[in-house]
Amino acid sequence: MADAEQGSEKTHFGYKTVSSNEKADMVRGVFDSVASRYDLMNDLMSAGLHRLWKRYTVDQAALRPGNIVLDLAGGTGDLAQKFSRQVGKEGHVVLADINAAMLKQGRSRLIDAGVSGNLSIAQVDAQLLPFDSGTFDCITIAFGLRNVTDKDAALASMHRVLKPGGKAMILEFSKPNKALKPAYDLYSFKVLPTLGKLVADDPDSYQYLAESIRMHPDQETLKTMMETAGFERCRFHNLAAGIVALHIGYRI
């Protein structure tokens, strides 16, 4: 069942129930607010572990020169920067995000890093990707799927624009093992909003972060959603005892 139920058109924004249109605007507000300090907050919140999780994703992507890659919800461009080096001048990377403020940060970062020639930037909705069917060899979405209103529509759209044999990779917060849950909940609902207040002067956005993680499908549920969208050979790899999971599926 899609996040936005037909007829009621209701979905979740953290623990709140809101209309589908409201969620898109509310998520945009969150990322407009945090864009300028997004990378700093990621380092602080994860103690730098997000860099290792993304490095693992890059390794699993196993890109080759000439590949065409879509980095959805790519924000400040850390994955896109690495992908552009791997695909070389014969390949191409599209850094895509629905949020203009995040893309602005990503563009500045990539210019500073000297990335040019084989990378373009596009403001897109993951639910309605404006690309031809069978365009990409690989699609990644890192820490973005939980913010999408209709996840089923996004997965179907991703499947459509992959080439046959192409790979989709979803890096996202997930469900940790039970032994970690008390400490993880304490950190999520006490420490994260406090960091958001001290560093970004925005505790509410990081309260939403903690809530949105809890509302996101667990590992097995997301794997089933990918299979329903048409992906095959689906699997996931738990990272940090399941706090994060990398899901992989293919268009055959």
C-alpha cells in the first residue's frame, strides 16, 4: 500500500498525519532550514560514520567507465562526486534532488572540488522521474527515501528508468537490533534535537528526523516493496547493527 492512500490522500510527516501535499511542503521546509549545515550535522550526528556507510555504497555500486548514474536525493553531492570520478569522461552522473537549497549547496561543493564535464544537476521528484525508460546503469538514493510521500511510486519510477541489468541502491536508516533500541531511542529523541538546536538552531527538524526513521519500513518490508515494484535479486546489508541498511535490487 502506498504511503498516500487513495481517496484519503493522507500520509505521515514524522508521527503526524498530514495530507500528501502538506508533506511535500513540510519536508521542503526541513531541508531549506538545514541545507547550509547539512554536512556538518551529518558528521556530528553519526560521529563520521555516514562517510563509511556511503563509502560502502560506492564500493557496492562497482561502477565502470562509461556508466550513466542517477544519484537521487543527492543533496550536497558527496556520492555524485565519487561517482563522477569512477565513470570517467565517457560516463555521466545526474545529481538530483527535489530541494533547490540542497542542490545549491551541492553545486557549490562540486565546483569547489573541480567536478565538471560529466555531471549535471536536476531538480526532480523521485515519484515522477522525468527521464526516458532504460536510461541509467545505476540509481542510488541515500537517506532520502523515507522523506518521499509515496515510496511505492518512487520505487516504480526508479525501476522504469533503469536499464535492463541496471542496479538500484537504497541507503537508509532502518531498524536496529533490539539490544540497541533503548540507547538508540535515547540518542534519537534527546541528543539529536539538542544538537539541532546548538548547531543549526533548529531542533524541530531533527525531531522530525528521529520520527521519520521510526515510520520508515523495516528491512524486510522495504525488500518486499522493491520486489513488488519489479526489482529482482533483491537483498540488503545491515550496517551498524541495522541502524542503517543498504538495499540492492536489479531490473532484469
